[in-house]
Amino acid sequence: MEERASGAPRPRGGWRFGLRALSSRNYRLFFVGQSVSLIGTWLTRVATAWLVYRLTGSALLLGVIGFCGQIPTFLLGPLAGVLVDRWNRHRVLVVTQVLAMLQSLVLAVLALSGHIAVWHVGALMVFQGLINAFDMPARQSFVVEMVEDRADLPNAIALNSSIFNGARLLGPSVAGALIAVLGEGGCFLIDAFSYLAVIASLLAMRITPRTRTQGPQHVLTELKEGFQHAFHFPPIRTLLGLIAVVSLMGMPLTTLMPVMASQVLHGGPNTLGFLMAASGLGALTGALFLASRRSVRGLGGVIFTTTLLFGAGLLAFSASRHLALSMVTMVLCGFGMMVTTASSNTVLQTIVEERMRGRVMSFYAMAFMGTAPFGSLLAGVLATHLGAPRTLAIGGAMCLLGAAWFRMKLPGLRAHVRPIYQRLGIIPEVATGMDIAAERTGPRES
């Protein structure tokens, strides 16, 4: 969170600086597998939202379905983090991807057979939420095991975001046409097969077993330790709080997108696809911006600016009644949301202790995805009584307030983070002559 970016890029065996994490074989495999799988994931997201709205015509039920898919992450997140710190993260990811593939396959069979009902979608979304409760902290924590040089970790996180949002750009842009031609069930089936790519990439990796620095304690003891580490250290606590606000108040954007596309912009599934693709374009631009950065320093100011941008974009989208203008505001929203969350993730991954990584990443998952079900439910309720545009305007205003709160905290956060950056060698003039590799275990609680 320092104020200035620093350092010239290091040679990385011919890899351009913005792609330097791809010099690691395991990460390269993951990157390719995820690039394929995530396109299918976005097809399913668009198709699920459209299916529910087509079956019910209810903004409230859109919120309820979103709640079903995300509440397990909130309830099980802390426990999942403890277990991820204990288990082999590579094996956890293989299992979660196989289960997610089966979930999409069941959705496809029900939809293609014509027997699907809203309660089927809700039950399968709960199952997917259970998978995500373990998949998200395992995935976030596993990134550090895939890159050979810890200095490449910020770039790997940015590239993760770039493939996620590249798929977010491509997936929704074709989802509308695929829904029209193949129906929602066809999208679900494509998604099921797309998981084979990431499963194959995980199985092809060569992973060095991770060694724990201390033996496992009672689950509740480790859970308490994780809470203390996360919420007694101001930078972690503040970043998690900001992500929770942005996710809670920004989730109405995703939940109410079908309503805005249909009732406000008077379009169909293609309009929904255009809006989501515009958001994906902004997010991909943000990911490429982060991948081009040379240091984690300066991200505090970036987080403040992009949170402001996201809130302003939400307000503008709520007021727009023209597709072209709405797409422009969605680009702003996508950029702001992506850079805010990915920058926060990068800072958290940089300053956390390795033995606590799974637990802190589970709290990140709770803040990012775990609060989302409440945002989805709130969006459905408010939209039913106030309308979708006013609901989105409220969310945008709350994000602006969250940005102002974070800006007030920023000077104190920089004071806490600066000694950690010194130990890690991120501030080179202070770390000269230091054995950086020995110090890259993160901060100790005080």
C-alpha cells in the first residue's frame, strides 16, 4: 500500500514482464485449463439467470436463487479455510472441479429433458455453493504453490483475473445466441464438458508436497487463531471490510441484470449478453492493467480510486435508459469491481503468513462471495418494492461511502504494511543485503 511503485522489471527467461508468472510450468498448465473452463462457467451464469427469470418473471426469485448459490460460502468459509490449510490443496481442487462438472451435467439433463423447475435450480445452486466454499480458498491459496518465484505472485493473481474476465467477456457475448439456438440446457452441457480442461491441467501438474511448520491443532483452536490473525491486524481487517461492502452492495448489479435488460432496456437474452460482455471488457482491461504493474506498492491508492469508479458506474447504470450508454457504464463497473477485488487479494496474499493463507483466503471468500447472497436477497426485495434502477442507485451510493471510509483508513494502513514490505524486500533500498527468501513468510501477529 505504499504510495510509489518501484523497481525495474527483472529478466524472466524471455517472458514479458506482464506474463512472467507463465514461466512456471504448473501455473502455465492452470492458466490454459482455466481459460477454457471459465468460458463454460460464464455460459452457465448467463443461462441460469435467464432461465430463472423466464420461468418466473420474478426479480425476488432471482435474488433467492443467488442467495442459494452463495450462502454456503458464508456459513462454511471459516471451517473450509482451516481444512484447506490442513489438506493437500491440489487434491482439493481436483475434487471440487469434478463435483462442479457433475453439477453442470445434472442441470443440463434436467433442462434438456424439459423437466427443470426453479426448485431444481435452487438445490443445485446450493450444491455448487458447497463446492465453492472449499474451492475458492483452495484456489487462492494454491496460486503460491504454482509459481516458482514468489515475486511473481502479484502477476499470477492479476493473470488469474485476466482469464476470469476474458472468459467473462467471451462467454456472455455468445451466451445470448447459444440460448436462442440451443436453449439453456445446451449452455449447461457445454459448461460440463469445459471442466475437463481444468481437470486435465491439474492432473498434469508436478507438485512438491507442502510441509506444515507445526502439527495440526484442534479445529476450533485453528479457527480461533485464523480469526485473530485476520481481524486483529488492521490492513487485513480493513481490506476484508471494504470487499464485503463492495460485494454486498454491488451484487444487485449481477442479480438484477436480467431485469434491467428486459424491463428497462426492453431487450432479450442478447441484450443481457451485451451488458455482461461490456462488464467483462472493463474487468479484462483492469486485469491487464494490474498484470502490467511492476510492484504491489501503490495498490492502496488504486483500491480507493477503483472503488469510487465502481460506485459511480453503478449510479450511472441505474439512470441509463439506452443500451449504448448502459454498456459504457458497465465497462466502468467491470473495471472498478475487478481492480478493487484483485488488488485487495494481491495485498492480502503478500502480507499473510503462509500457515494462515487458507484461513485468510477463506475470509476473503466470505467477504467477496459470502456476503453476496445477502446482497442478492436484498436486491430482490428492494427491486420488488422500489424497482431495479433505484436499487442499483442505492448500491452505488453505498460503494461511494465505502471508498470514503477506506481513504480515511489508508494512512494508518500504510504504516502497518511498510515494515512487512521491508522484510519482503519490496522496498529495495531498505532490504539491501537482506536474505529476502528467508523473510517471505509474512507478518507475525503482535
